Amino acid sequence: MPDADPIDRPPNEGALSLRWSGRVSLTPRILFVNIFALALLAGGFFYLDSYRARIVDGRVAQAEREVRLIAEALTLLSPDERTDEMVNFARKSGLRLRIYDRRGRLVADSRQLGVRNFQLRDPDKDGWQQDAARALDAVIDTVVRNDRDPLYRERAPGRGLRWPDVVTVRTTGGTAATVWRAPDRTPVVTAAAPLPEDRVLMATVNARDITQTVRTERARLSMVLAVAVLLSVLLSLFLARTIVRPMRMLARAAIRVRLGRDREVVVPRLPSRRDEIGMLARSLSDMTAALRSRIDATEAFAADVTHELKNPLASLRSAVDGLATVRDPDLRDQLLAIVQDDVHRLDRLITDISDASRLDGQLARAKFEDVDLAALIAALVAYRVDRGIDRDVTLHFDRGDVGPLVVHGEGARLERVFANLIDNAISFSPPGGAVRIGGGNDGDLVEIEIVDDGPGVPPEQREAVFRRFHSVRPGGEAFGQHSGLGLAIARTIVEGHGGMIAAESRRDSRDGARFVVHLPIAGE
């Protein structure tokens, strides 16, 4: 089996060890993409071959015109005058001129007459620079050109019919030209034209300047390509560094978070990066912080649940153990009452714990709709009044003159918020006290307040009362009647709706508590 991917491979127990191979690194891919683009520029080498071919074709046409004009000029002269004039033409045109008779025997040669304007270069006597240039020519010719020019070789003086141009002229009576390859890979152009008396004039030129021009352009292109490759590699490495390095840092941090070996893993936020990688880093950092907060809250909640369940279980176990030994009927009845109370308390705790633990997920899946809080609270107050309120506590709801108090949310959850707050206010109110509920608008928020005549909430406890299992009950109330989750559940629901809930002092400076709920107005 192939090795596991370095990112998926768990580290050794001693330390986190990541091996970044070429299979997962972006650096080779960035280099490949950029250098591949430059490879297209290298195709200019092959374009230069077509440029060379066009120059050679032009030189062939030029050689044909020149040899035809020279032949026409020589036709006007007598045979004795042709030799002297051929020498003049050879000096002026730079061509090697030769005349062959109908049997292919050499009649006149400008080189033998002293004009040495055509001389092939021996490649063995050139330096390494020329050898390198010829090697490059050979490579490009092999790749680009399917046919290669024939190698130029001199013919014996009596072997003129071995020149294809001479044979073509004698056969067709027109001009002919051929491109050859000199030993040093420079082009040689031969051209022939007919002369009177069944003779043929052949011109030869070594177009070394064409090769030099092409090589010069290739050298320039090579310099441009070398600089472009160097800059591309450097820029690619810089780009890879700015992308790959922070991504490796984020991957290492994510692995440590996943393995859970370091609860205080700090995911780099890369504040100096204002690009997508910076956004990714900050998103991962915020996500990790939220995940850590959620895990801590879950662990704390589990610890609190364990603590809260231990008390009624201990009481229940003690009562059950006592039932096996107690014979007094009155004492047995007391123990059974304790068992019954503890069972009810456990049932209430488990129900509230189940609701609290599932609340976040249920709010995330809930379908919100417009809810009129004034109608919801009015119906809730009417239900409580009809059912009867202990200790002659009165319940009033003043909705004011602000019109409908409509928010966007889930009606059942919001109803539970205000039911918990009303129950809490009633339980703290003295006999004959009053609980007043008011509603109104505070800017773009709906404000609902629940005010009671109880002892109020001390300033140092106004945040603690919303913690899970935190319960400070009024004197005289039987122990275990409340789970301490009511206000915590209310805050979770309100915050799930984008609102806020707080405990404050009464505005009239009288004793009592004031709980205020703010929720966004529907459509804001």
C-alpha cells in the first residue's frame, strides 16, 4: 500500500512531525505552470527556423535573378570577351561564376582567374562557440525540419553534369537553383542559366550571413528567455512561499486541534495578510476559538450535571437503604415521601437538562416566522390568571400604545422564555405582591420587561443568575423545587434569536427585580 498522506498521518508520541513531500506541496506545481508558459516562448527558436527558410528562399530567388542577368549580359559579348567580363561580374556580385560546355567540361572559373570570393570554412578549425552554435542548429533542424539540405561537395572540372542545376538548365532551357549545406552548416546556394553555344553559367555563393543573422537572433532570444526563466523561478518561489508557508502553518495548527493534544493551540491569524489566505487564517482561528469554547462549555455542563444529579441520588439512596431497616410506620412514610420527592426532582432535572442540551441544535434547525409578542404574552398571562396564582400575587400586562410588538422567531421557544421569567418573578414575589409586564419599542428592538416586588437581584449576582444550575431561591421555599436551568434556557433562546436578556434594578428604586428582554423587530 502507498504511504499515508503526510497531513493524514498521525504524528509520533514525542512531537508533531509533518513531512511535506512533492505530492502535497504547491511549490512544484506553481513552478511547472509558470515555466510551462515560458516554454511557449521557447517556441520562438522554432519560429526562427521559418524565418531562416524565408531568407534562404529570398536568397535563392536573388541568385536566380543575378545569374540570369549575368548570362544575358555575357550573351551580348563575344566568347573572348566573356572571360574578362565574368571576372568583373564575380568581383561585383560576390558570386563564384563557372561556365560549362555541353559535355559538362569546365570552360571558365572565376576562382581560377583570381577571384577568391567563395571559400568554405573548415569546422575543425573553429572554436567551441561555433561548435556549440552548430550543435544547436543541428538539434533545431532535427526537431523542426523533416528534410535536410544535401551536403555541398565540389565536382571535378570535367564533371559539370553532376551539378543538378546544370542538368536542369540543359534539360529545360530555363534557370535552376539548389540550396546546399556547407560543412560548417551554413547554406550554399547554386544557380544556373543558359548561355549561347549550348553552354551553362553556374553561380555559387556561401550565404554565411543568413546563418549569422539567425544565430544572432537566437542568442538574443536565449538571453531574453534566460532572464525570463530566472525571474519566473524567483517569482514562483516567492509566490509559493507566500501561499504554501502560511497554509502549512494552518495545517499544522489544524492537526494539533484535531488530535486534541494541546488545548491552547493558537491558530495564526496572519493579521498582515489582507487576501484570501488571511481571511482563511482568521476564519480558522475564530472557528477554533468557538470550538474550544463549545467544548469547554460542554465539559463544564457535564460536570455540573454530574454534580446536580449526585445530590438527589445520594438522598434517594439513603432513603432506600433506610426503608430496609426502619419498622416505624411514620418514619417509613417520611422516607417514602423523600423517595417520591427525589424521584420528582430527578425527573425535573433530567427533563430540564435534556431541553438545555438540545436547545442549540433545535434553534439552528428551527423555522422562524413573525411572532406578535404582545398577543403571546397576553395569552400567557390570561392562562396563568385563569389557572390561579399562589399567595394572591397579581399579574398585569401593559402593552402600551406602540402597536404590535412583532419579532422574527419561533413562537414556542419565545413563549418558554416569558413563562420562565414570569414563574421566576411570581416565586420571588411576597404574598399579595404584583408582577408587572411591560412592552415597548427601543429603536429597532422590541423591549419586554418583567418587574416583581421581591428582594431583587444583588449587583454581583446579576450575571451569575443566568448560569446553568445556579439557583438562589427565596427563603421558605422547599429545597429542590427548581433545577437552576430556567434563566439559562431563557438566555440561550433569546440569544439564539439575536437578542439580549439582563437582570437590572427597578426604575422606581423600590425593592424588586427587573428582567429586560430585547429582540430585533421583524424586518429590521
